[in-house]
Amino acid sequence: DIQMTQSPPSLSASVGDRVTITCQASQDIGNYLNWYQQQPGKAPKLLVYDVSILEIGVPSRFSGSGSGTDFTFTISNLQPEDFATYYCQQYGSLPFTFGPGTIVDFK
Amino acid sequence: EVQLVESGGGLVQPGESLRLSCGASGFTFSTYVMNWVRQAPGKGLEWVSYISGSSSTIYYADSVKGRFTISRDNAKKSLYLQMNSLRAEDTAVYYCTRDGRGDVWGKGTTVIVSS
């Protein structure tokens, strides 16, 4: 099974900051990498799929990059509604696996 | 509107069974792979099971293999998860999701396994 790691586990930031989260897969997953945002008590929401493609309606301040085993998710100009938990997930190989999540909270 | 709605959660005792359902609307259900994903209280997301559009390919997480069964009825646009021999560690919110991208999620149904 492919293991996914994320860093950092949490970070504190301010409105307007640039935030970067990294995700590493234990094997090459090609471009089959998603990023989700989860607000407390809500279902996760897909933000980015296939490494760098923004889901329809997702603001352009969100972006993703990488390939193979190393991936990056960036929020430029952090907004109040962006304080949440973010997960990466690989779907290149069953079983699909999630990273442990990164909590983005107020500094 | 594209929508997934889970149902069937509840409080059960260890060793008991439960069947979750997920109703789909707003898209051609039979053409999409579907998944179950769960989230234990205060924990991260855990992928549970996958089923292809024709039900020809099915896969489970090791944590539920042999106890859970995924199925679908394309005519009814419904996805199911039969959960047997439930354990305390199965306590979670269970979500159904569409496609490998997980582009559509239901709001979830809560399963509590406790004596």
C-alpha cells in the first residue's frame, strides 16, 4: 500500500500570508494526487485534483504542484475562510490513501 | 444538482451489523466508481472501500476486509455498505464519495459502536 505523509501537521498563519503544505508518497503515484479542505463538522471539499487542476469554482489563490512522489499545495493571500484542515490523497493505486492532514489556524 | 445523501447510521453494540446507503442524484450514477470514506472522532480521513461502475472491481481497506461489503444498484442509483462484526474502532462518520478524485461527497452518516 502507498503511504502518504504531510508536513507540517499544523501551522499558524495570518490573513494575507502565503501558506505551503507538502505531501510525499511512498511510491510514484504519477499525477493522481488530490487536495481537500475540511471545515469543522463539514464534509471535505475537493480543491485540486491531478496535482494541479483546480476544481470548478475554487479560487485561484489555491494551487498545487509536483510529480511522482513529492507534491506541494499553496494558498497565496490566505483568507479568513481558508482556516481549515487540508488533506492530500493519492488515487493512483488501490487502496486509495490520505495524508494525515494539516491544520491551518490563526496565528 | 449533483448530490449524494447517506443514511443508515446509528448506535449499535460491538459485534452487531449495520447497512449504510448512499443515494445519488444529478449525474449518471452507473458511469462512476464510488467509494466509502470514514472519519473517526477527532481523527483524519480513512478510505474504506471502492466499487467500479459495473461492480466488477471491488477493494477494501485492510481494517474492514472480511467484515464490510460494498455494493451498488445502478437502477436505484444507490451505493451500500454492509458492515458486520462491528467494533468500537469502526465508530466514525461515513461518507460516500464519487470517483477517484472524490469530487462529490455526501454530508455523512454517523456510526457509533458502543456497549
